Amino acid sequence: MEKQKSYIGYFIFFMKLLVPSLVLLFILRGFLLIPVPVDGNSMEKTLSQGDMIVMEKFSSIKRFDVVVFKLPTGAIYIKRVIGLPGDAVRYENDQLYINEKRIEEPFLEKNIKKDHETAPYTTNFNLSDLTTENTLPKDSYFVLGDNRRMSKDSRSFGAVQSKYILGKAQFVYYPITHMKFIAR
């Protein structure tokens, strides 16, 4: 009888730990840190096909953040924010210009270094060539993949409105060999 009370005590103690832990896990997974699979190679060297990332949806979006968004077509993409609302974006001779100011992109160094072609890594364009606007509208972001030659991004589907952005990619957690924080 005494042994049975001991097992019941252990069970109650275990449940007191398990239930709050599961509730906390549900809240973290469902609302704060959301797992997202990487599908495709448009973010190569930063993210690879099959990587699993953690996305969060509460911090503000800054230039060069990697974001997850869902277009009205239902397609989900992971890309890097290049242009913010109000920005004039252009590329000339593999150089990014925001509001006519030259901006460095250190996250592309690995990609460009491995590229042996003589063609530009990022083709020349001006925001007004791609859209009818000279600057990005309010609540709109210009996004590009880090693997510029293989990326379907704002050059093909236009600026992404903030209402379609699901969150920011923060961390690669799988596979373990790829585990890292995602740099801006």
C-alpha cells in the first residue's frame, strides 16, 4: 500500500512538470518560434534545400533580414529584404544602390567568390524598370534570394506587402551540421 502511494506521488509530480511544459512548448511553437522548411536553392550559401529554420513574427523588419512570406498565390518563399518602404532600389555592375547610396552586401561574398562566370551575379535593374514606381510603396519590401541567378524574387513578382510577411528567419536548427543563427 505504501509503495502504491509512492507511485501516485511520483505520477502527480511528473504531471505537474509535464502539463506546464507542454503548454509552454505549444505557445512557443505556435506563436513565437515557428519551424519552417527551406524548399529550393534560391538562398544558397545562407540556407540550403532541406534546412529547417525557426521563424519569429514579432520583431520589426530591417534591411538584410531574411523573411518568410506567403504570396496571394499561396506560394511560400524565404528571401532577404533589400529595399524598405520608401526606398529607391537599383543594381548596376553587381553593386546595390539604395536611394542612390552604394550599399555593401557582405552576405554575398561566399556566393560571388565561388562563382566562376564572367556574367554579373545580379543583373542590372532599376525599381522603376520592374514596377511603375520610383520608390517602394508604404508597407512594401523588395526581396532577393542570395543565389541571385537561381532566385524567383521581387524582380519577377514585385514588392512584397507587409501583410504577406509571416515572420523573420532567425536560426537553422536542422540538420545539425548546418546549425547557425541567420546573419543579416
